[in-house]
Amino acid sequence: MSVKNAGIGGVSKQQALAGLTDMTAGEATIEVAEYQLRIARACELMQQHNVDAVLLNAGTNLSYFTGLNWYASERLVCALLLANGEILYVLPAFEIGTIKPMVKMAGSLHGWQEHENPYQLCVQLIQQQLSKTTLKVAIDEGAAFFIADGIKLALANNGDIVNAQPITAGCRMHKSDTEIAIMQRAMDMTLAVHQATASILYPGITTAEVTEFIDQAHRKVGAKQGSYFCIVLFGTDTAFPHGVDKPKALENNEMVLIDTGCKLNGYLSDITRSYIFGEATQKQRDAWQHEKSAQIAAFNAAKIGVACQEVDRAARGYLEQQGYGPGYQLPGLPHRTGHGIGMDIHEWPYLVEGNTLPLATGMCFSNEPMLVLPGEFGIRLEDHFYMTDSGPRWFTEPSHAIDAPFANLD
């Protein structure tokens, strides 16, 4: 099969961009009713863990539970979610005018001045609202140490802090139908970008040029911020899972690895494609098929009630049967088989040895048992799936062949 017939190369950047259209029309959004359900579920988990309040730091946890999008910095911006469902926003006083119109979930705003201790304010507010002195405060697992330390010191001998992950991840790892619909659209957008990108390759094109095109293509399909991330690798560089910090021009008969994604309404896509530009060697073809089979083995192992680690074991076990590894040894699979995805590109739960959490409806995962042959090449086929009552379902159709990575070719 020629490069052009496989959808790889033969199209100009201008033509490829012209063939892309905005794909965001009618996309789903998270409404207030869903935020209310999230808070109710969090309160149930807080009661189970005897937690009085959860500090949601600026970032994805704050956004997930309240819809407030703000950035983490040295100045505390947070929501205190109390066990009774009440929300208290704590923020720099000079930001109140900016943040107040952004608040979606009702709650009181409490400003602190630059010379004041915001952590003492947090503790005082919780004590006042709950009418109790001794507290158990769960801290956002993504918060910086100085925030946890500040709350710990403010509590003094009147309580303790714990990790909020059992509560935050306990909610976030089960995606709603709306969340899955948003992620589906984002995945569709990135897959279209992947296909357009493969079509513009030619000998001499650089990784930087491809990266720039991918950003433009993501914007063309409706991702306002362009690419959320992008890794473009050629040749032996494909053996480095997260890339190398050096540019490279594409040569004939080289492996191509492209890993990219975008953000849509706060949720992320993440897809990797590996294919040959030119003619593949038999070793490359065999390795690509082994990677493909490992991905299928992982997918087939994903059943409701099965432990997360069993999915990793299925992929890794298959590769070991083919002579790779064992374990994380190279040549072989150097990392876990998959990660959760949602508002963060990597989030709980993970498909990794030691994770005995049972798979459940609404969980979403990457499936990417990358095969690395050091000094030669690497192959990563990454698609995502979500769990339904009847088992796993792909967000995107997996790649078909090393020289024909996309299904819907003209």
C-alpha cells in the first residue's frame, strides 16, 4: 500500500485545514443540577469518612464541584465544602469583584487581606458554621503543601487534616452521561486532527511544523485553546514515551508517533497514533501487531467488578508471552497500561499493578500499553474507553494497521 493510499502524506497543510470544520455545535455542558448531585454525593462520602469539611483548591476539583474556574497560586482561592452541603468561598479580598460573577453554585464569599492568614480564616469559618471546635478537614489532594501545612497550623490542637482524594476521586471517577458526551466530542475532534495530520506528512517536515499544524487543526475543529498538549516524534525518538527536547526532520521509512489532545468544556481528549512513513520492516510490523494485540487484551479484560490491576496484567502478560519484559523491563512496556481521564489528563483511577479497585460504570481510561525497543523505535496505540453496565466501550475506533492507521479512508 502506498503512503498516499494509506492516508499518510500527499495533502498540503492548507488543503488539510480546509477539510476540517467546527465540530462543537450542540455540545453538552454541565448544568447546575449536575453540580448539585456532585455536592450531594461528596457529602455522603464526607459522612462515611467522618469529615467536617473539604478544602477545594483552585483547579479542577474546585471547577468540578462548583463550576468556578480559577488558577492555583500562592494566594489561596478555595471553596470550603461543609458536611451539611454549604459552600464557603475564601479568596483574596481584591478578587471578589472578579470572582463573584463567576460563581455558579451559591455560597458566601469571604475575602482576606494581604497581611491576613487565610488558613486561620478557613478554620474559623468552618468552626462557626458547624458550631464545633474540633474539626477533621480534608485537603484537596492537588493542593500545594503550604496549603495543607497552613490549615494544619491553624487547627493547632483542635483537629487534623486528611487527604480529600477518597471524596474527590470518589465522585470524579464515575462519569455521568453528560461528562461522557463531552469527552466523546473532544475525542472525535482530536481523532479528526490526527487523520488530517497524517495526510500532510512529507520527507523533511519537522516535528515543530507538525506540532504547529496540530494546534491550528485543533482550533479549526473548535478547540478554542488549540492543543492541550502535543508530542510529535520521528524515528528512534519514538522510543521515548514522553518525547525528547530536540527537533527532528522526518525521513522516509521512519516510525511516527503523535500523542495529542484538546479541552472542551473543561474535559480532555488524549489519543496517540503510531504508524510508518514509507515502508515498514518486518520487525516493525510484528511489534506494531503485538502492541495492537496488547491493547485488545487490555480492553477484553475490562469487565465490571474486575480489579483495575487485571487490565494491566492482561496487556503486560500478553507482551511477556511474545518475549518482551518481563514486568517493566525493556524491550517491553515501561509504564502502566492506562490512566483515568476527565478534567485532568491523568486522574484516578489507574490501570496499574496494585490497584485492586473494581471497575464500575462510568469509569474512563486510556488504553496504551506502549511497546519500547530502545535505540530502535517505540509504538504506542492509545485510545480510551468507558465502562458501561455491559462492559467497556471505545471512545474512538482503534488504529487498523501500521501503514493504514485510520478506518474511514477515501
